[in-house]
Amino acid sequence: MSRESFWTEDPKLLLRVEPGFQLITSPTDTHPGFEGNKAGGVAALAEGALVLADLQERLYANHQAGDDGRRVLLVLQAMDTAGKGGIIKHVMGSVDPQGVQLAAFKKPTEEELAHDFLWRIRKEAPQAGKIGVFDRSHYEDVLIGRVRELAPPEEIERRYGAINEFEAELVDEGTTIVKVMLHISAAEQKVRLLDRLDRPEKQWKFNPGDIEERMLWPKYQDAYQVLFDRTSTPIAPWYVVPADRKWYARLAVQHLLIDALEAMDLQWPAVEYDVEAEKARLLAAT
């Protein structure tokens, strides 16, 4: 059964944030566009892994052959436990690590705070021929910054425009941006946090601060809504992926990446030598 056999509609169209989108009414436990169940989703993910790996290698090969510098940036944003790590492991883990550039943004250091908020982000923008992954991103500065009031309101407002300009620059340089918010429910997050506390092999993932952030859930939902309203643009739209079902979130993100790479129409780079002549030379060599 092919990777596409269970898709009834293109998830890119179903998950894309359009004008009028409201996060508060967006479901977290559905699987838009996918007709199958978990078993079907796992099978489709495995087949999609082969497609994604092939496309990633073509992207990398084209750069090595002197391509014009195309690249992809996957931005992952979410509340804690929504599955960013699972996306990195189960989706990006299927491709050649040489072609992946991962950046995980934590609390800014003193040096980073001495610069504009985009200073540390610019340094991690993906190189040509690679798929860059931001585990959290520049959007932390208008999410936590807004919820925790870490910057004056006028500075938060300035940052939305700065983000749009920054992403426009990336697109002009040849970057295809895929921005994903993994949309988990408060109930499902509670289950996952309890699971971390109950299992010794997962307790290292738990941070007592997660509970404090959870108590600010409504404020974060409001901050995400403003973020979508201000930064979902035609050249860098947001996709809100229901994340209560891990298998669907992984499959949807994989599909978005495959779609982005397929749109590049990547061909294997042509070689300048005579293949048949080189083959003859090799066969004749002792």
C-alpha cells in the first residue's frame, strides 16, 4: 500500500493557517485528511521515510554539484510534551544526518541577551543543501516574552515585524520555510507529564517549571493566536498540526516536508564526464 493511499485530502491545505483561523476552536485529537488508523499511519510513515530520504539526498547532492543554494527550514513550536523530540527522532531520523542542521534554542545566555533577539537565530539558519530544524525558535521571543512580560509591549510588537522581515530574507536566499505548531490539549499534556513522572527512564525529561508554564495555558493560547495573526504570511505560512495522536503529528510533518522538497523538482545532478567511457576504463583496469 502506498504512502498516499490513506490521504483523502492534502494536509497542507487542511492544516495551513488562513485568515480567520481560531486556535481555540481547532481540534487537537483529529487526523485531518488521513483516513487510516494508527497502524496505517505507522506504515505510511515508514514508506514516507524512504521518499523523504531520497529527496533530502537530492537536495544535498545538488548543492555539492554547485546548485543555487536551496534549503529547507522546519520550525517546530509547541507547548511542552507536544512531541517536538518525536518529530526530530522519527521524521528527521530517517534521513542522512550530513544533510540535517539541528538547532535547539533554550533560555538566552547573557551574551545573547546583549544582542537583538534574532542575533542567535541568524547564526543557526540552515546552510545551502540542508534541512534545518529549529526546536523552538525566534518565536519564543513573542511567546514567552509576551506571556511572561520579559520585554515591553512595544518591543514585542516590533518583533513580529522583524520576524516577517527575517523570514522574507531567508526566502529570498533560497530557503523554503515550514512552520509547524504542534497543537496538544491540556488534558493530553497532563497525561504525558504524569507518564514522565511515573517512568524512571523518562523522569529526566520532566522539569518542575513545566507545571508553572502549564498554569499559564490560556495566556499561551492567546499568545499563539496573535502570533498566527501577525506572522502567518504567504511566503512562510503556519501549519497547526493536531498533536494528541503522536503518530498523526509525525506523519503530517513528514508530509509537509516531502511536499516542500517535491515542489523544488529536485533532479539528480548531471555529471560532466562520459559515464560509459569511465565504466569501460574501470572494467579494463587491473
